[in-house]
Amino acid sequence: MKQVSARKKLALYAPVGLSLAILLWLIYPNLGAMADTLRNSNPRWLLLSVGFAVSSYTFMGLTLWEVLRILGIRMPFLETAGIAFVSTTVNYFVSSGGISGFATRAHLLGKRKVPYGASVTSSVVITVLIYLALALIVVEGAVLQFLQTPEFNKSMIEALIGVAAVLGFAFGLTLLFFHHELREAWARRMFVAVNHVIYFFSKKEIPHENFQKFERQLDEGIRTIHGRKFELPKVIGYVFCDWVSNILILYFAFKAVGVSLGATTLIAGFAFGMLMTIIPILPGGLGAMEAAMTAAFSGMGVPVAQALTASLLFRLFYYLLPAFASVFIYWGLHATEPKATEHYRHGRGVK
């Protein structure tokens, strides 16, 4: 038992330790220049950067709210946005390839009597759309970078590998979503994985539903999405607005430290940084994202201290502050959980 506990602790803390080591390696040589950059930063642009972080999480909430609506599940928007907020920020603490976010969302929606199959369906749909949008951004970034410096160098090879990885992941999820036999083969693994992470957060929260019921719910949710696919453009719009807000967080972080970026440089550097966030062993790509952004922007003429400071401000506004805020939002969600006999379906709470 002690060996199992030690392995769990190692799996949880080792990625965080690695991320912090990368950050120390980046920050220490540039500490003085970064301090000067921060002292001279413009608070107005910093405030705008924070504002677009709020905008990004608002669109996340709208995305989940709209997908649940398509599935016939009606919930108050603020509750839905809170669940989207908390389930997203869990991935910043626990590196599990996104499973921790899936499981947290299933846990919080399950408390509101949303079937686990519907929770997983909504998560898969949103994840597919997010990664397809990210793939488009990465492709655009690679093309813009190539147009700026038309040579097949190391960064171009890295961009192509990144595009292939993101597209491959999105294609795999899409195939899993539409291919019944493949989905059937993976459904039990998804169920066990979600169950396992839910158990990690709350020993008493293992769902009582059996696998067959979960599978029926999943199939029902997917059939519903297929039947109402013409309602997905609104979801896609919310996803792209989320990504645009993300890019503007970084843009105004650079403005705050005295750097005005053109669209080509901004999107190319942002795309390289976002590629690092999909590394499954690092929570939120911590350390790797900052290293990639700093390298990309400094390679395009931005001073290293300003590039690193802006990327750390992006991390602060989009990852760290929301992660700490999510603790209080989680408490609020817990305090407002409906009674055991209530659930949200078809626009009203049914008792």
C-alpha cells in the first residue's frame, strides 16, 4: 500500500517539479531585466489582458451550456459556467492528459443529476472542436511564419510535427465519436478512467450506474448530437471566440511590457506556445509553453526579457489566477447543489 501511495504522489508531484525546474532555468538568467520590464509595465494594458481572460472563460461556459442544451439538458448559465471553469482549471494542477477535467465535469454535473454519459458526450464534443480550432491556429501560425522566413528550418519541422499531433488527436476523437464499433471498444476504458479520477477527488463519489447504463447514455447523447448537428455552428462560434480571447490576453500582455506585435508574429508565437500545452505529463504545459513562446518571439526579434515576461503574464492571467479562483467557485457550486430528488432536464428542475 505504501508503494502504491508513493507512486501516486510521484505521479502527482514529479510533473510539477519538472515544470518548476524549467521555469527556474528560464527566469533566473533574466531576472534583473524582467524586474525592470515589470516596473515599467502599463497597468491599463494589464487590465485589458485580465479582461480578455474573463472573456475566454465566459465563452467556455457558453460552449458547455450550448452543448448541454443541444442534448436536452437545461441548466442555469452561471452554474454551467462555474462547472466549465472548475473542470478546466483542474487540468492546470493535475497532469492526466485531460482526463481529470473530464472527470471533474462529470462529477459536478452528476451532482445536478446530469447523466454521466451526457457529461462525457459534451466533453468529447467540446474537446474535438477545441482541438480542431487549435489545429487551424497552429496551421495558420506555421504558414505565417513560413511566409515571414521562407526556409525549412528546425522551427518549421517542429511546427509540422505539432500540427500532425494536434490534428491526429482531434481526428482520433472524431473517429471515436462517429465510429460505433471503435466507440464501443473504448467506452469501458473511458468509463473506468473517469471513475478512477472521480474516486481520486471524492472516495464516496464513484457512480452507482453500471457500465451498460453509461454506454446507453453515451450512445443516446451521440445520436442526439448527430440529429441536431445543424445547431453546432453556435458552439463552434463560441470556441473560436474563446481562442480569439486567448490570443488577445497575450497581445495585451505584450502591450503592457512595451511591445506591439503584428498579427503574423502574434499568431505564430501563440501557436508554438499552445502546442506545448498538450504535453500530457506537464500540468497545463507549465514551463514548456513559456519556453516555446519565449524562443518563438525572441527568434522574431522581441527581446528575451520582454518575451518571457509577457508569456509569464499570460500564464498568470489565464492559468494561475483562474486556478485559485476555481477553489472558491467549487465551494459555491458545492453549496448550491440541488437536493437528491432534483435534476435539470428540458428547461426546468423536475422533482
